[in-house]
Amino acid sequence: MKARSRNELWAGVLVDELIRCGLREVVVSPGSRSTPLVLAAASRPELRIVVRIDERSAAFFALGVGKATGRPAAVITTSGTAVANLFPAVVEADRAGVPLLLLTADRPPRLREADANQAIDQTRIFGRYPRLFQELSPAELSDRTLRHLRSVMCQAVAASAGVRGGPVHLNLAFEKPLEPTPEEGDPVEGVLAVGGVGVRGRPDGAPFTRIHGERTLVPASLAGELRRRLTEARR
């Protein structure tokens, strides 16, 4: 993987792992703060990118994809009120059990409650409706933190598409510069030089973390009785 900045590497790893977990559809509502995510998604031919200016429409479009395919589509939005516009689709996804993956860009935590432009509290903004919420940031960049990032992406897809599937919210805080511009002191070159599994992913292309979904287990004491009843049942 090639990268010129912290944000570019981090977003690239995030998108790469989602693809390994089966992501194929991304709906983008354009905005400045989500630039690293959009560039990472646009660079991958495995993904179909759909652009919807209105965030509410984008979320419902992704909801329809999830309902049709059984796999979550990702919605990428910028920060602030853009995130609030996703709420109706989140509730619908929760009630209907439809997979939906929300990738909301955010300002760094230091800009919250500081009257910064388009900075609101996006932490758990959707309340109890998401199956999983995680707040992530490329502030600390190392192969270890990238391995953690890959693992969280696997958990997110599994939670969204599992037996009790539904919406998953990943809130992603980016510092400027948002475009892939090298910065002095950036650890990107050092992390890339290590070439660990956090940067490259598993060599066989498999997801970084295997998530075992829920299963219905029949106690051994009941297995014989269940087999007898099925055998004797009328067809």
C-alpha cells in the first residue's frame, strides 16, 4: 500500500479491510472532512461508488442496497448536521434488521464544544439504534494501531450483517490536512517501511479477524427426541 500522509494511509487501510470483509457498495454525500475516506474508496476498483448530495437520500439508498443484497453498503458523510440527516434510515435499519454501515467523518475531539464550524457531538448520536458504535482516529499511527483498525472493521461488518443485523456507526475524526499532503514529522514512511500485517493485511486476502456468528445449539439431551419427531412428522 502506498500513502503520502497519515490520513491517506489510515483511510486506505480502513477501506481495504472493509473490502476484505465483503463491502462492495459505497454511497457518498460529499463534504470536506470526509475527503480521506472518499479518496480511499474511489481508488479501489472493487467498489461501486454512488454519489448522493442529500445525506438522507444517501442513507436510504444504502438501506435499499442492504435489503436487496443482505450485505451492508457504506454511507460516507462529512461532519456536523450531515450526520443528523442519517437518523431516519438508521431507525428503519434497526426496526427492519437491515445491514447498514455509517462512516461519519468528524472534527478532532479538541474542537468539540469550542464553537468550531460543523462540529457537534457525534458520539452515539443515534442512541441505542446501532448494533455497534466505535469512535476512531488516525492520531496514533503504527502497525499495531492499524491492526486494531482492521479488527474493528471486521467487527463492524459482522455486527451489521449478523443474525441480528442492522445499522453500525463508525465515527472517524480527521485532522487537517485532509488532502494527501506529506507533513514534516509524519510517521507514514516509518510505518510503511515496517511493512507489517497492519499495513498490508493478511497475505491471503482474508479478513484480519474471523468473527463467528451466532448459532442455534441443540442440547445433546434433546437431539434424539428432535430427530424422532422430525422423522415421524407428516410431510
